Amino acid sequence: MLLLVAGLQLALYGLASHAAALAAEEAGAAARSALGTSGAAAALARGDVRAIASGLLVDPVVTVTETHGRAEVTVRGGVPELLPGLHLSVRAVSAGPPQEFRPA
């Protein structure tokens, strides 16, 4: 029984990690776009977390920073506990330079 619950806990961790990565990547692309803003990217990530991971991420936190010509989106949160005392968390980051138009 313990092995079954441990397997389910691992599956929840994988799903939560994947959901956080999807939200971070999509919001990161929005933040780096030519017309993107950090506020819009944060709202997009929060919306994705609500839509994709509403039961998979516990207390999700989204941060968007823009420094030195780079945009970075971080999504993190906890994983629901099936095994008492096992506190797992996930973190996904999407970072890169903004998109620029360069005429030929």
C-alpha cells in the first residue's frame, strides 16, 4: 500500500512540475515579446496555473522580473501531500532576452 501511495505522490509531483513549466514558458514568451509587459505575463501565468493546475499546485507564486535586458518568469508552488510529512515543491523558470526586430 505504501508503494502505491508513493507512486501516486511521484505522479502528482511530475504533473505539478509539468504544469508549472507550461505556465512559466507561455508567460515567459509573452514577457519577451515586443509588446509584452511584466504585468500581462504575470496575469497570463496565474491564469494558466488556475486553468491547468488548479489542484496540482498548492499556494502557487508567480514572479516576473526584467533586468539587464532579460525577462524571467518563475512559477513555484507546493505539491499536494499524500504521504504525511513529505513536503515537495516545484519551481519552473523561463528566461531570455526580449524579441527584437532587426531589419535586413
